[in-house]
Amino acid sequence: MGYWGYYVVGRSERPLGEFAAVAGVRDRLTLLERRPDGWQVWECPSDGTVDVGNMNTLAHETEAPALFGYVLDSDCVVVEAAAPESGAWTTCLARNAMAGYLDLGEDELTVEDYFLEPRDAADRAVAWAAESGRTARPAALLDVLTADPEPSAEELFFRFLDRLGVLPQ
């Protein structure tokens, strides 16, 4: 069995766990990394029944871009991002695996009905990165947005953060 849970990513001089946006899971958050420039990554294990909070509110409270990554059994990741100026967007990593987790039913809905397509997500991610003072290349982001989750979805998520310039590896 793989990992299930959230990664909460944001930028602030204050610990992200102190903000009202994530107050409901404050006791479950663990700081994974904090960079000198204020970027932080927090972890919140979850089986899908935990509401980690609101990343739109977190972006507003920190006055900086914020991002949540929800990992499903180390197979795929739901990425929700928001920034004060460029707004909110949602995509996923490991699209083929994500399709297996969606209840697509008889309506013939696809992953694209739920998440931005990779090219659109790459464009939104570039704007998100620019708002955070970083430069991201669409081709490098597109490479991650279309990649398989090898060796795990968590590593794919951290590669995505690297391409955004948030946590350079």
C-alpha cells in the first residue's frame, strides 16, 4: 500500500500551520521542508476523509501563491493551486492512474472533464510561478504533467515543485 495524504506548499515567514486556512488539520501537519526564502512544504496524512483546508484562503492569507497536492496511494496526485493575482486552477499528475480513481460512470466523463489538460495546466503553472517570483518553462512542466509516476507519485510531485522553481532539487 502506498502513501495517501496532502502536501501543503506555500511561502511565508510564519509557519503555514499557523494560518486559519489549515486550522482544521493543524494538529496533523508536519513540516517537511522550509527554505530561507520562506517556501515551506507541510505534510498531512489522509485517507481522503480529511479536509485539509482551503488553498485559495491560504494564498490570500499569505499574500503569495499556495499549492496543495493530494497523493492517492502513491499512484497519482491531485494538484490544486491558487495565487492572489492569477487565481485558482486544478490539474493532476499521472493522468492514466488518476482515471482509475475517478468514478466516471455512464456519463462517459474523462480526466479532462475534471482537470486541466497538461498544456493548459503548464500555462497556468508558469503564471503561478511568475507570481511567486520564479521562472518556469512550459516544456519542463509539460514533461512532468505527462509523465508516469515512477518511482512514485510523491517523487513526481516534488519534481513538479522543482520545475516550478519552488523547491529546486
